[in-house]
Amino acid sequence: MTPKISVVISAHNPRKDFFPKVLRGLERQTLANNDWELIIVDNLSTEKLQNIYKINWHPNHRFIVEENLGLAYARKRGFFEAKGDLLINVDDDIILDENYLKNAWNIYSRFPFLGVFGCQIKPEFEIPPKLKIEYYGNAERKVEEDIWSNNIKEYDSTPFGAGMCLRKEVYKEYLEVLETEDFRLQLGRRGKELLSCEDIDIVFFTCQMGLGKGMFKDLIITHFVPETKMSVGYLIKNNYWNMYSATFQNYYLFGQVPNQPSLKTIILRWLRIISMDGFKRKVEFAKIKGVKDALKKLKEAN
């Protein structure tokens, strides 16, 4: 019998003290096990995950090894293996609320015009944060009320990251596009490179298909933020790669490159940056360098 939902976990050397919590979150789901399948994509972990974790509680689970390193490749493999009418992307550092699958299926059934939708994100920091929560990137995201749109550039209705839910017609058609537009596979985390935007790419693709996107307050995940991702150095590096990736994406998808700013704009921007505190200033410099390096790479490629 075809499952209603395919839950796909993309994992690369997951923390052994946290990944069991990810699995327990799935074990506690209120949606019956026979309504969903569990696919764990082992993306070149040092030790095969199948040899470490036993999932005897779910009769319809399987481990798949993806030998091309990178989150985009892991997502692609998950899309290929999945059979469900709805696919839910899960990472190795998030815990789904116990009603997540049940609520996701209800949303899927009620809103046939939505091709992709997402969730609230609650952070679980390994150590007390020293900075404001918003400085930790996508560690937290609040959804006060349900919202949907088919405007590509409208932020509040745009899902990203783990917990993203995709209709079958979206993830299967996206899979076909990946075969001919392989630049999309260069997005997303890959080893120590913090490339990003692979999730936004899927959202853009969904809107271009003529379907909508949405965010729902009853979909909730807990995102584990390890100490290694809380350092100032990591956060600055993450901002660099975000802008680097976004520049590539805007070029390949929309043919857009940042306009050369006027001298006045440059001066005003530098004055604004200089007035910032030390951390914000370093972040802004990292963003500028990310765009600059991406443009240099594009120029070399062309």
C-alpha cells in the first residue's frame, strides 16, 4: 500500500547523543505507522548509520546510502526513494512535535493549491546563548498565524529548512529538473562548506509550477543548536556562505547580479557599517565578501 507520507531524514555524521532524540520524536507520532514510511539517507557518515541505530518500532523504514556528499544530493536521493503523496524533509538535528505528521496531512488535504509548506522552529541551545536569538540565523522562527501565498519574494509565507512538506507532484518534478539543471545541486551544505539556499530553490520552483507556499502555526519542530554552531566565528562564516549561495541562485534562476552601487551608496553603507557594534560589523563585511567572491567565481566560469 502506498504510504500517505514519506519522512526523509538527511544525515551526515549525526551527533550520537542527539540523533536518538530525533528518532524518538518520530516514534511518538500520533499518525499510525502504516500511514507513513521512514527513509534515512546516510550521506557518507564515517560509520554507517544502519550499523548504529535499530528502528524496530517502524515496519516500513529503510536506510539508504548516498555517496555524493552534500545536502542537496541527500535531498535528491530522498525524492527518488520516496513514495508518499506528501514528503517531509527532516534533518539529523530536529525533533518533530508528536502531532506533526497528523497536522501536516490535514493541511495537505485542506489546501490542495499549496505545493510546499513549513513550520515554527523552536531552538534548543546546547549552551546558554550569549547573543540575541535572531543572530543565530534560522535557529528560531515563530508563526503567529497561518499564512500562504504564491508570491516568490514574500518572506512570511516562505518555508525553509527541516520540516518542509512537499506534494508528490512537486518533489518528483523537481527531481526531473535536477537531472538537467545540475547547478541546483551545488546549493546546500557540503562537508565543511556552509552553502545554502537549496530549500529556497525548491520553494521558487514550486511557485514557478503555479502552486503556492505556506507556513502553519500547528506545525512545530525543535531545532538542536550545538555549541560549535553558536560561536561568533561560525555565525560570521554562515552569513558569508548565505550571501555567496544567494548570489549564485539569483544569477542562475533569474539572470540577476547585484547592481554596481553609486559612490554615494558605497559611502553611506560604509558609514552605517562603521557605526555598528563589533559582531554586526563583522557580519556585514562577511556578507559583502560573500557576494564579491560569488561574482568572481561566476565571472571565471563564464
